[in-house]
Amino acid sequence: MISIFSGRGIADAARVHAQIDVDFRYHIHEFSNGRNTNALAVFLCIGLHADQNGWAWPGRSLIQQETGLSTERALTAALAHLRKVKIQGQRVFAHYREGRADGQKGRSAYLIFPDLPHDGFPKGNSFENLQEFNPGASRRLPTSG
């Protein structure tokens, strides 16, 4: 229904593409929180930044710029809704945060389709102590990579 893959073509470097099947139209409502579909815009934005394994790490300001969301509150609400969305029993999105030694949270990384097999860590980045950000539950990912 939705796939993200590294494409080849006439370009300086491989690009990541998203392919959405027309049957996705039956699931657009899953991204609505009852007031808006900001979560769909955020999901598509993050998905278009994902590598071939589904990992992405765009900053919040970039996500806001590309989606047109004008407030931090709107982005926070969209991310919270995305963490709950399931299609055919599969989560479509997971949000991970770096845990710092001082107890503060660091950078975010996102995984598209986290219930599918994946390498377990975003390659080529120096994330440390990455934990799933989900109020009420936190799962660590191995940080080798």
C-alpha cells in the first residue's frame, strides 16, 4: 500500500522515493484526529526524508516549514497522533529520542513502518542511547551501527 525505497536514476546520488497505492485512500481517515489531517502531512514529510530502511531525522523546524504547520503545538499533536496510527494492525510510525547523560532528551529520529523488519538503527548517523518516545512506554534500540 505504501512503500519507501531507494531509487536509481539520472541524478548525482540515489534518491529515496515513496510510492502510495490508490487503495491508500481508504486509510486517509486514520490520520485524522477529528479536527484536521496534520498527521498525514507530517507522515508524508518524514517519509520523504526517510532512507531505504525507513529512518529519517529531519528537525522540527524543517518539518514545520515543509508541512506549513505554524505552531509547535500543532506539530506535537500531529506526532502524538502518528504514534497511535495503525493500518491493518501495523504501526505506521515510531518516534525515537536520544537520551543524554544529564537526563535531557536530544535529537529525534523517526522510523516509518516500525513493525516491519529493519536494521534496528539509523545508519550513518551518530545517535546514542536512542529510545522510543511514547509517553507511558519507552523501548531502547541497540545503538551499534
